[in-house]
Amino acid sequence: MVAKLSKDLIYEILSVVDEIPKGKVASYGQIAKLIDRPKNARLVGKVLSQASYYGDYPCHRVVNHAGRLAPTFPNQKDLLLDEGVEFKKPTHVDMKNFQWDM
DNA sequence: GTAATGACAAGAC
DNA sequence: TGTCTTGCCATTA
């Protein structure tokens, strides 16, 4: 227990993250919209930073709108590559082909 | 109550 | 995609 965010937010966000199909990535904005909070993209990031504490969630499939990975999660790239997600650049995912298509 | 912070988004160039 | 600016929102001090 490091920082208690709204349990509602955490549950909703992690619930969506858990639905991201393997080999795909979703943007914070996408998730924010799915939880009915289109402007809470930043909150999503905060919750995700603690996601590992609340449970086992594929937070590595969540990237920002530019396809960049989390600054505190360097291993994220490796995990994505292992799932088939390609990187156009060392720091950017190929969003065009691997963004979660709903 | 106010200010600062953050794994961001969207628009403009 | 990259960088800069503005906007949003919840948490923390």
C-alpha cells in the first residue's frame, strides 16, 4: 500500500487493461475513454504504475498515443516483442498496426 | 482551500 | 514522429 487511489478507478482501469488482447497495445487515452473518463489519461498512468501492486496485469500493453513506453518500465519493450508487437523505432511501437482495434 | 505533481491527450508547426 | 503549449483530473503535501 503505497498510495491509495480511488478503488473504483483502479478496478475499472485494470479491468480494461486485462482485456487488451495479446499482441496489441492500447493508449492511455483509449483506456481513459473506456472507463468513461476521456480526460483521465494521466490517472490511468498513475494507477498502472501501481498495477503490479494490486495484481497481475499486462501494463506493458499500455503505451501513450505516440507509442512510447513507460519511462519506469524499460523491460516493457521486451515483453511486447515477446508477444509479437513490433517496434518501428527503439522507443516507439508500431501503433498503426498494433494498436488495440475495438 | 491552494499548489505541485504525474507511465497523458490533442492541436499547431 | 518530434517538440512545444495548453488543458484535464485525481492524489498528495
